[in-house]
Amino acid sequence: MIARIAFYKGDGDVIDKLIRWYTNSKYSHCELVLGDIWISSSQRTGKLVERKLNVVDGHWDYIDINISNHRLDLLKEIYLGRSYDYIGILFSQILPMNIEAPNRLFCSEWCAMVLDLDNPNKYSPGDLYKYLVATNSK
């Protein structure tokens, strides 16, 4: 199945600015996009949600991806509605100790998991963008 990952580069709030500064990236958030349905976990929603999003042009960059329908359905069944992973943000992004809360996800961890990447909690939105650009250019 062809899908997209959307990377947020709009002005955002203080949290967006901190994420960009800390990760040295223009991206502070990412979402899996399936047609008009967006799936992600953020501190704003507090959990992994599936929703329609009113998108502001110019605030997002997109990369097309190929994903398994079966894997996506399984991951949605397991994780939809699960809480945002504050522990993972702290101990795998801010303090790189590779510690995360089981069954909780942050945005780029979710997207990396859908892509079946090893250690999905190690990816920030900017890291995931760089990875996808590098692998799509091969």
C-alpha cells in the first residue's frame, strides 16, 4: 500500500521550537497519512489517534512510502488509543539511553514502527526524514 509520512515544519508552539532546536531539524512532528486520514501520537492529543486533519499548505513536507496493509492493521489494533510515550521521549531522545514505556508511542516512533525499522524509538522526526530521503534516493 502506498501511504505518506507528513513532516511538520510550521511555526507551531514552544514545544515545536524546542524539538527543532534540540534535534537540529526543521521538523518537530510527523504523521502517517492514508488518503485524508492522519494517524499519529502527540503531546497535543496525548495518545495515538486516527483523524481527519485540516492541513495548512506549506506547513508540511511529505514522503511517499510503501507499507504492509497487514502490518498497519495489526499495529493500529494494538496501539490506537494508547498514551503518548513521555518516558520514551525523555530516555531515548533527550537522554539517549534507549529506554521507553512499553505500549506507548511518540510520533516518529509510530511512523518508524509502521515502516518496520529497528529500534523505532531512536528516530526523531528529523532523523526519520533523513533516513527516508537517504533510502528513497538509492
